[in-house]
Amino acid sequence: MKSIDAIEKNQVVLLVVRENANKTVLEICKKYSGEGLGIVTASNPAGFMLQALERNKIESSKIMFIDCSSGEGSNTRQIVYTSGPDALTELSISISQLLGSDSVQILLLDSISSLLIHNEEVTLARFLHDMVNKAHKAGKKLAMIILKKDNKGTLASVPLFCDAVVEVD
């Protein structure tokens, strides 16, 4: 799959999907689950993602989650909960900690579109730019998903700070 192939060492990739990113997320999990994958879950709660991985027979024990979707839960070894998708400062701190961990080499943001529901475009664009800079500084891979319909306005600037933009069917 072209989107997965575009994720290379120290590269920031924007994955533009038409409608539903779940298939893309699962394919990335399947390929990178053993390589230290971290997922920011803004679209689906981490518990839902773990069930989907199990249903699809994808190893999930080495996947770390930042769950900003459910807004509740007690942190575990594998899941860090934030108070919600509108708590960008809290999310930024959790992302910094995850990127600073040796156990995570690739960070996947699922998705910019979900964060857009809860945040102003300009604020979200600044947050994403900061996240890209953190990934580069940490020497980690970063893949961000956005629905095609949301890749406009202020968010149209996001590809400018990405190394690759890939349209996914």
C-alpha cells in the first residue's frame, strides 16, 4: 500500500483519506506493530482499537496509545488517557513523553479531522506544526490522517510541514 510505503525513517507523512480511515489505521498497525508504534486515538477509543486489532489478528502488545477520544479511564502500561480531544496542551505533553520513549519509533495520529471537531482550525494547525517539530527533534516517524474534505482552509497549510502527502483510497 502506497501510504504505508511512504512512512520512512524520520519522515512526516500526511495521509489524506476519502471517507473512513479505519482500514488505513489497521494496515499501518499490521505492518508496524512490532516496531514500536504509538497511536493518538482521536477518532476511536483505545479499547475499541484494541478490539479491532484482536478481531483482525494483529499483535497489539507493543502498541502504545494516547486516548483522547473517550475522555476517561485509568492509565495503564499501554494506554494514556487525556481529558478529551480539546485538551491540546495535555495531549502535547503526552505526545512529548511518548516520542521520548525508546519503545515508540512511529507515531500515528488518527485523525486531524476528529481533532478539528473540537478545536479551532488555527489552533489545531499550530498544534500539528508543534507535533511535527517534536517528531523531527526526537528522530521518530510521524503519520497523520486527515479526511480529504477537511484538507482545506487553514489546515491546507499542514502539507507544507510534511515530507510527503499521500492520497489513500
